Amino acid sequence: MGTFEIRRPELADAAAIHEMVAEHDVAVIGRADMTLADVADLLEELDLAADSWLVLDGERLLGWGWAQRHVVSPNVDIDVQSRDSQAAAWLWDAVLERARRLAREAGHDHARVDVNVYRQDAALGAAAGERGFAPATSFHRMRIDHAGAEPASLPGVTVETGSPGDEDLKRTAHAIQQEGFAEHFGFVPRTFEQWVAAIESSSAHDWNQLLVARAGGEPAAMLLGTDHFVSDDNCGYVRTLAVRPAFRGRGLGRLLLREAFAADERRGRVGTILHVDAGNTTPALDLYLSVGMRAVLDIDVWRAELSVS
């Protein structure tokens, strides 16, 4: 591929990658959507020696691509960001081959590959379509701006707040999340240790923002907030909201959201953000709209099923 240099990324490349990704985001959606900390966290999480590549022209970064499997499932997330069409084509080939290998190494005969595409990003959508991808679902980024957020209550329901050292509450939250998300798009079962490791791989994690609701003494719902949108939007972020199927329709999700909104406002946050699958098996979008949230960005997930043979 021409005279371009191809090498594995290092943690020290975070700033150059962030500059390129921010340039792309501004062109597509009008603002940078990943912070430098987000890029650094992702580089920490990836197996840089096997799952990611950089393409450079001298010192100028032209492209970045990566593939990441969800534990031992056939589900693999990928991304390709590039300033150059040749670099992009090479990276697509590299990440898709790596996705096949990751699935094969986990004992699967196919790779289920997902790439996130901003609704406005026609070029990335076209590149995915040319390689056999098709839209599978969409996620709405929802936001509410706070002006006197008030916590709520429900008869017979108690809400516990987490802390970094409260392993029992974390285990309760994990069990609720695994049951509550079992039918959701892209769900892959994780052990407690895998779940904690995935959360703590982000520098934005905060176990103090864990909430667990009990109904009649039974674990029923959980919410986990993080600081993912603090540095760029001064907003809290609901990473996960899950309600066990037997407890749905009782207002528990609304209760935990109002608790989280009030806590974010006490922390000085101007709002709270979350993402919701438009094809969710529960009427989650209606819930978020009912508590005053609005959609501010749409992200489509394009999927391809690739044979690994």
C-alpha cells in the first residue's frame, strides 16, 4: 500500500489518535465526541499487539482501526477511522480478518461483527455496506437538562447506594443486570469478575454512582452512573439501567432515573445523558421520554455475519 507505514499503536499515540477522531467527528456531527481520556481508556482496554493498527505517512496519522471480541462469544466490535481512502481500505481488511480470527479462536464458525455509525456519516455507512454490513439497530443518545431535579419514592421500595468497597451490592447489581439485559441486542453473558473488569477499565467509572432498588426486600432494579460525559458536557451518564423482568411495569426504572438525576444535580452536573436501543425489548424509549429526556444524537449499528473458515 504505497509507502505508508503500518504499525501497532502505543499508549503514547492517544493524542494523535484523538486529534484525528475529533477532526472526523466535527466534520460529521459538528463536535468532538470522544475525549482524550476516552481514547486512552480504549487503548488500555485493547490488546494493542494483536487487535489494532495505525497507518502513517511520515509523522502524520492517516488511519486507526481495531477489533475487540466480547469475552468468548462470536460478537466482535470494530472501528475504522481514516483520513485517506487507501488507508481505510487496508484497515477494513485488517480488522475484518482479525474479527474472523478472534471468533475462530473462541471456537465459533462465524463472527458477528458490529460497527457503530453516526446517522450522518454517509461515508462510513457506505464503506460498511460495501463489505456486507447492514443496519441492525439504532441507539438514541438521550439527554435531560436539570433545573431542580427531585428524587422519587415508591411504597415498599428501598434504594441502596454503592461504594467502591461494597462487593455484595456489586454482585447484586451484576445479577440484576445479567437477567435484565438477557434479551437485549448484543448481550453476551459475563461473569461477575468480567463485568467488574469491563467497568473498571474506564477511568470514568465510579462505584459511588451505583443504585440498587429492592421491592419487598427482593433485588429488583439497578442503575450504574459514570463520569463519561463530565469533561466535555458537564453531564452525568447512566451507563446501565436494568429491571428484572418480574418487576417491570412498577415504576422502578423511573424511580432510579430520578434518583440519578437528583444526584447528578447535587454533583454540579447540568444534565444527564444515556443511550437507548431503539429496538429494545422493553419500552425503554417511552420511559426516558416520560421523564423529560430528549434524543440528541442517533448512532446506527451495522452488522455482518462472517464465516471464519
